[in-house]
Amino acid sequence: MFQCCESLQEQCRRVLIRSVGSRKLLRKLPLPRNVIVWLKEYEEPAAFDPNCSSDEVVFTNNNETITFIGNGYSTTLILTPDGRGYTCGKHEWVFYFNNCRGQVAVCVVTAEFKKSKAFRTMPAIGRKVGWAYNQIGFLTFDVPIWEALDGQRNESYHTWDMIGILLDLDKGTLGFMKNGKELGTAFCKGLRGQEVFPGVCLCSGREQVTIVTSRTYV
């Protein structure tokens, strides 16, 4: 029974997050107090991991917000249960950018990247599954833009945009979402059998990103 309730709560939270779109348009939702309590009851706290980041990143808001104060690159991973990566199941993480100067990326990195502790770098070719420079998905230095499987290019993102990582390790697919709209499958190879970690790479001073949960809205 409790498992079913938790599943329903998770679905409600996802609908809630996807329905608001861009954070800059948001006001607190006028939900009844008992509904708010119900939504939060089983929610797993979402936060960035201070042990998987660089000393050029400042953590605030109970580690739900990170700010880059350095130069170059800094990749910060999201806190995972017991510090382990994900190897199966469907997972979704959503962020909004308090400040984006055009050099922010969302990504899913491999266990090798975490083990190397190369957090003062970007998760470049060979150390990542999904990455993009001011985009969503996969980085190529020649064409720094993600092209979906159908060949359509997707927009970059800016301050107050809400970006989601949509990972299905059972199907072996990785997709992205912008302001509540799914952009399609970006990758369908190389994911199965991998242990992966979600993260964000900040590349310009004062760039800031916040993890979105139902607490953001209620």
C-alpha cells in the first residue's frame, strides 16, 4: 500500500514540475495544506554533492543551489543514495538556472569520471554519456550543439530556463526537457550496463543553478 502511495506521489510531483514550465513565471501554488504534506511525505531530498565538486563552487539553500566563483570549468554531481550511481530504472532531474551566461551544461557522467575526481574539468569526450556546451546532450568541439535522433537541433538555454534530464536505464535512453517540454531521445547507445551520475557543469563566473523539487513550488 505504501509503495503504491509513494508511486502516485512521485507521479503527482512530476506533473507538478512539468506543468509550471519556466521558473521566472512561477508563484507558490495555492494547494491545500494536507496536499502539500502528502506530496512531501515520501520525497527523497535532492541536493548537490559537496564531495563531488570543486573548491570554486559555493553551496547554498541546503545544497540545492550552487554558484561558480572560479575560472575554467567545474562539474558538480547530484547527491545519490549511498554515493552509488544509477544502473537501472527511470530517473528524472530538473534544474533551473538563476544565472546562465551561456556556458552551462547538464550531463550524465560515468563512474570513471567520478572516480578520477576530475571535477575542475568539463566531462569531455570519453568521460561522459551526455554533455553539451551551452546546450543539452552531446558535445562535439566542431559543432557544439545537440542534434536529436531525427536531426532536429534544439535551442540553447538561458537564465530562468528549466532543464530536465530524462534517463531510462531499462531502455537505455537519455533525453532532455526544456521548460516542461520533452525534446525527445538524445542517446540510445552506450547506456545499458553503465553506472552513471547526474551532474551540472558551470563554466563562467557567477553562474548559478538550483535543483527543482516539489518543495520549489509548494
